[in-house]
Amino acid sequence: MAKEKFEEALSRLEGIVSKLEGGDLDLEESLKLFEEGIRLSHFCSKKLDEAERKVEILLRNSEGVLKPRPFEPEEGKEEAP
């Protein structure tokens, strides 16, 4: 359920960015969309932070004990843009 809301928010945010980049909106509509985009950005950021904390909690140390640590991408692999 939360994933769907994140995906919906991200999709809506992408649509807002496209509209704003198009430059065909009047100032009032641009401001309205910008404000909505900021709210969606904060929501998505919060959800990503929550997911990151869950990943950290699930990482185990060499003794098999759960130990939070930051995720480090494997060397040689490119990160998605």
C-alpha cells in the first residue's frame, strides 16, 4: 500500500516537473503546481528515508548480529540516474 502511494506521488511529481519545464503555464498555475511538487517531494523523501532505515536495520555484521550500517553500492557498478 505504501509503495503504491510512493509510486503515485513520484509519478505525479514527474508530471508536474514536465508541465513546469514546458513553460506554457501562467504564473498562478505555475505556483500552484510548484507548491504541490514541493509537498510531493517531501513525501517521497520521507518514504525513501524510512526505506533506508529499514535496510540499515536488516544488515547483519560478521557474527550474524543485526547491525545498522549505511548501504554502500558495489564497486564497478554504475548507479541509476
